[in-house]
Amino acid sequence: GAVVSQHPSWVICKSGTSVKIECRSLDFQATTMFWYRQFPKQSLMLMATSNEGSKATYEQGVEKDKFLINHASLTLSTLTVTSAHPEDSSFYICSARGVGHRNYGYTFGSGTRLTVV
Amino acid sequence: DQQVKQNSPSLSVQEGRISILNCDYTNSMFDYFLWYKKYPAEGPTFLISISSIKDKNEDGRFTVFLNKSAKHLSLHIVPSQPGDSAVYFCAASGIQGGKLIFGQGTELSVKP
């Protein structure tokens, strides 16, 4: 149990375009979802926390107008990178938490490798 | 401000021996600590966790030790296996289910 599906697993886009990444909890209701990004050989940096039906809470330094997060249902959250630039190229990972979820509530998706050319 | 630190970027261990991965934190409000295993281009996989009310938690070959006074935790893997080779991250949270703060990771290599 506790499976989180994230897709696409990789995407290449042109500079200036927008990219949407989806994160779905398959067998539990995700009341909270977290979005991280990871640069090569670095830590996972939390970008934002989203609760179902509410606006996302962004970490300091993360542009909310650039990284749009939607958590409209208990099983789906999306991250849209708007007007992507090469410096947005990174590995993006979502994590979902549900009520009564084990492991203190964190299951991670498999990540999305975004390359902006 | 790195609140969770893993000062060893890499560790190499012989198969069958003990692997000890270390993690330090600075925020005394952290109450929950977790260890994750991660392969490149994949999401982290949960290994083991510990609450601040405990000083040890064991699950099979994995044991996590917490020293609150020193703000230090460690993950012991015994015996180490080649399949354990991966990057290990420690993470901390201030409240159960709250946001996780990750360390920089330690790349473990277990040699046959």
C-alpha cells in the first residue's frame, strides 16, 4: 500500500514553455503533498507544501508565480513550471501524506527529470 | 542555513561489515527523524524512522540511534550487502506529518 505515482518521469521542453508534473496517490487519500527539487549530488530542497483544497505554502526563495501548485483533489497534485528556463532544469519529486499513513506519512513519487533547452 | 547535515559525502564498506552513516541537526524543535535510501533518478525509499522520545529503533539489518543531547543520529546497517549501495538521506520534521528537512546525503558503496 501507499503508492505515489508521478509523471512524466522525464521531460524536455523549450525555454519559455510551461511544463506540468502530476503526482497521484493511488491507494490512499493524500491530505498533504510536498514538492521538492534536487540538483545533482545535492539535497532534496522543499519547494512547497499543499493541502487539499487550499493554496500552497511556498518555502522562502521559491517563486509561487513560476511554480504553480494545484491540489484540487485528495489524490492529485500538480506542479506547473511556467515559462521554464534552463536554470529550472532539475529533478522534481513529490511526496504525499494521508491521514493515518505509516512512516509518519511520507511516500515519495519516482521523480521527474526536467530539462529545459 | 543547513539544519540537517550529513558531513560525509561518501562511505565505502566491505560486504558483511557494518555501515555507519551519521547525521547532525541544529534545530532542537525537530521531533521525528527518518532515513531514506535513494537511487539516481528515483524517489527516496523509506528505511526507518525514530521519534525523539526514543533513542533506538531497529528493523532487521537497520538500526537508528538518536542522541538528542548531541543532536546526532546514526544509521547502522549490519551486515552490509552490495545491494545497499545507494545514497542515504536523513530527514527531520518538527511535528508528525510536517515538512521534512533533508540532509545532503551520503553515498554508500558496499564492495563484495
